[in-house]
Amino acid sequence: CYRINGELAEPQFLEAVCGTLARHEALRSAFENRGGVIGFSIQPPNQVAFQIDAVDFTHADEARTAEFVASLHAAVFDMSRAPLVRAYLLRRSASEHLLVLLLHHIVCDWLSIEILQNEIRQLYRAAVSGEPALLGAPPSIAAHVARQIHLLGADARHREYWSGVFSDTPPRVSLSRASSARSPSSHAGAMYE
């Protein structure tokens, strides 16, 4: 969730966010189980509809806004349908907005978030000023995967090393559910000394 303070040209901002998302193959990817093997496909930019829901929160307090944002995190992504991204622009006032970007971790990591932030800024500035954005070619996920496969396949030492590291891995344990009643999930931890 990103807080944006100051005046915002909403149409240009929404265009900048959608333009940034459409540039990246990873964000246009879908994943499917193909006979026991997980595969992915990259949709062409013109076949993926990136939608940003603009929501008026001018009369909502911080608690209501936080509750709404938390509810967005509960929605599950359908991995077989691109995009694995959801975006919301919450208008708190004429000079305060919140951009909520929900990106599945399979298509976006922390470094990628920084790239997206930078590109949104550049495309927004360009849209507002009328100047062209000076963005390089977006990274290709397919080229990255092919490069990794080539590197790992060309060097048997990698495979030999990792096979040795995991050679004494314990066998998979099958756990059955004792009951359908489960306690609520919690990420609260404790410290033991």
C-alpha cells in the first residue's frame, strides 16, 4: 500500500500504472498443471486487461480503510488466469490517495517491486508533462528462464552439487487431517530460551 500525498492527475496515474503492469511478461503470466508438470504461458499485452479499481474513501476513517485493505489480501488468485495482479486506488481526499498493489509472489519479488515503482513514476511524469518516458526494454521472463536452464543444464557440476546437498533429505511424510475443525491461523510467534 503506497500513500500518495499531493494533487494527483488520476487518469494519467491510472494509465501509468496499467502501462507499467502491461510492460512486464511476468505480470501477464498464467500457470497451469499440464499432466503433473507446472507450466506457464505469457499472454500478449493486448489480451490482458489490467484494471485498477478507483474507490472513493473520502468519508472513511483510517480504521475502515485499513479493514478494506486487509479484506483485499484475503482474495485468492486464480493461477490459471492472467494477470496475477490486483490494483486499487483509494481516494482519501483531493490531496491523499492510497495505491494498493496485490501481486502474487510467483510473478513479483521485492526487487521487482522497486522496478515497478520506478516505472510508474516515470510513466506518470511523462503522462502529466507530455514528454516521452525514457524506459528501456522490459525484462523478458522467458529469456531469463531459458538462460537459467542453459546455465544449469550446461554445467553438470551444479546438478551434482545440489544433488549431494539434498541426498540425505528425509522421506516425504504424509499427514492426514485429524479433524475438519481447525483453529484459526495465526502468525504470532513466541520466543523460548
